[in-house]
Amino acid sequence: MSAKIRGHERDRLLFAIAPLDTLERREHYKASVTAADLAKRYRWDLYWLAFDNGFRFDSDDYTDAHIDTALRNIVVDF
């Protein structure tokens, strides 16, 4: 069963990603990363960086679609 990401977990994700979403990182992606959907690649790379830094959701019920919706609401497109 899947569930929409709860507000407090979305907030935790925001606080885990915000310090990683830098102007320098964005410029690097624009200049050197090739992807069909660069904005999607960028937001998911931020998610995996946050994951590597210890971020975890409280629930295992979230699908990639739920996570991507939260990421699109958190990370501003290029």
C-alpha cells in the first residue's frame, strides 16, 4: 500500500535537501550533466545525496512517484 508523503516528512526532506541545493551545484549540472530531463536528474541526485547523508523516510510505503512529487515541490526547476 502506498501513501502520500506526510507533511512532517516532506519538511524533513526539505531540510535535508536545502543545504545541498547550491548555486554552484546547479551551475555544474547546467554545464556538464547530460540528461533527457535535467531537472528530474538534479532533484533525484539531491535526494540520493541526502540519503547518503542519513536521510530516511519514516515509512517504506512511498513510491518513486510520491517522492518525485515531493521533490518537484521542494526543488525549483532550472
